[in-house]
Amino acid sequence: MLYNQLEIIGDDNQVKEVREFLKGKPSKREPNMFIDFNKIIPSPDESVQCVDWSYENWQTKWNAFSQKSPKPNQIIFITINDPVPFLINELSCKFPYVMFLYIYYLPDDEVHLFIKNGIETEIPRECFFFDD
């Protein structure tokens, strides 16, 4: 499992627009659906999703789960096996005027990416800011 954090960087209306776009239908399994990968790249049939299709199109096995939104512009979620920078890049193309900070946590590292209008910029580890 990988922990992911997405921050939407824009004015209040832009943040609201992106949040509304990403919002999925709640379910028993996922009562808070702040980010639904189907909103970014729709699966051909949401009820019977093929793992091969998910890997090929989302680069992960399942949709996001265990989602939280501690701030209005922040979504924290888990992916089962891989990070999803490709999906966030696709999202940024749908909202070219908004910047996204996408952070994913690997077992021995974390990756910070700024993504805007399909362009990714990785932030070097020595530039990370940590609260003491």
C-alpha cells in the first residue's frame, strides 16, 4: 500500500471546481470518495473493472481508497501497489490553470511533484520542508 497526498493549488473557486470534478459516489466500502480515478480516466465498465485495464490506464490495481480531506485543498488516499503520477498529470491537463502538488510515500523515500498543465517538476529531497 502506498500513501498519497494531493494538494490543489489555486484560488477558492478553482479548488472547488477541481474537488467537484474528482468527487465520486460514496459506497459502503468507501464512504468518502474525494478522488475517483474514473473521473480522470473513466473505466469502460465501473461495475466490472478489469485489473489489466486498471494497470494499463491508471498504473495501479484499484481505485483510491481510505480517503481523507484534512484541508479544503488536500486529499489523502491510499493506492494498493503503485503511485499515480500519470493520473495526476492527466488531471492537470483538464485544469491547466491549477497547480497540483502530488506527494507519494515509498517504503524508503517520498517523492514530491509539482504538476501543472501536463508538466511535472520533481522537488529534490534537499528542498523538502519539514516541521520539527
